Amino acid sequence: MSELVVTEFMTLDGVAQAPGGPEEDREGGFAFGGWQAPLISPESGGLVFEQAKGMDALLLGRRTYDIFAGYWPTAPAEMDFTRLLNSVPKFVATRTLQDPLGWEGASVLRGDLAEGVAELKERYGRVHVIGSLDLVRSLLAQRLVDRLNLWVYPVVLGSGKRVFEGGEVPSALRLATSRVFPNGSLQLSYTWAGEPTVGDLTTA
């Protein structure tokens, strides 16, 4: 069964802006770019790759594509992620980029987002999205995500773009897997479980 798998890195208060470096995304005057770097460990990095290596195609937002395309084509060949990301088909969800030059196997996802995702899932078994926060929020709003891999780090920033900022479709989630790392980081993998249910504790 085909699925769209999202991997997102966020703080305890939900901020997912610019985890990788100071210049990644300064929009809104964000001053904490690179917040994830001190919290990476060999164990967690290994699991990120284990989850990613089953991808058949990669879907990215424009900003994340520019970052990836500026690094991975010339990254050290011995790195597992170098071989993986340079070999899979890559698609960019963008209205402004016409031809993503500089990265072999990359092309623009054309037309409506939902239709484009449906077409990708017809062609590829597992379509992964990494980072790409603006794109992920659009995918969540249209309930196009089949599996949500959240990496939650023990830091609170108080400002910045968040994974859940409103506009998402109310949904119940099912925890598929979880793992705790020595530095307090969590990896939580969710699938969708239908509509939220409510109750009344005052009647218990």
C-alpha cells in the first residue's frame, strides 16, 4: 500500500523552524537557527536513516529543496544519506521554481497538491517528506499524510514556526512506534486513526 511519510524535527513547544543551521530560515527574525545540532547523537542519526532508507521518492518544499540541492549532490559519497538522496526521484512542491537544476533526478510537482500527491503515490510505494515545514502544514490541512514521524527535542524556544499552528483537520492519531534517547529526545511515529472522539468526565 502506498503512503506519504512525513519526518519533522521540532522542539517541545512545537517549533520546527530552521533546525539545521543559523541561515536556514530567518523569517520573522528567528534567532535560534541550528537548535537541533547540539542534540543529534549517533543513535538518533542512525534511526533517522533507518526510517528514511525505505523511501521510493522524496517530496520537498522549495526552501528545503534549495538547502538539500546545495549540499547533497557534492556531499561525501561514503555517507549513507548521500547515496540515498542522490539516487531517489525527487519532487519539489513550488509555484515559483520552473526547473530545479543542479540535482539529478529532481523535477517540479505540477498542479494541485492533492492531485500531485495522489499521482506520486500511484507511481511510488513510499513517498517521504523531510522538513519542508510550509509544505507539511499544507499536507496536514488536506489530510494527505499517512504516517507522521515526529522527532521531539528537549528544548523550548517560545517563538518560531510550529508544526501545528492551526488549520489542521481534527484527527485522532495512533502511536505506531516510539523511542527515547539518553539526551531526552523522543521519536514518535503516528498513523491516522479517524475522527477525534469526546466524552464527559463529570458523568464518571
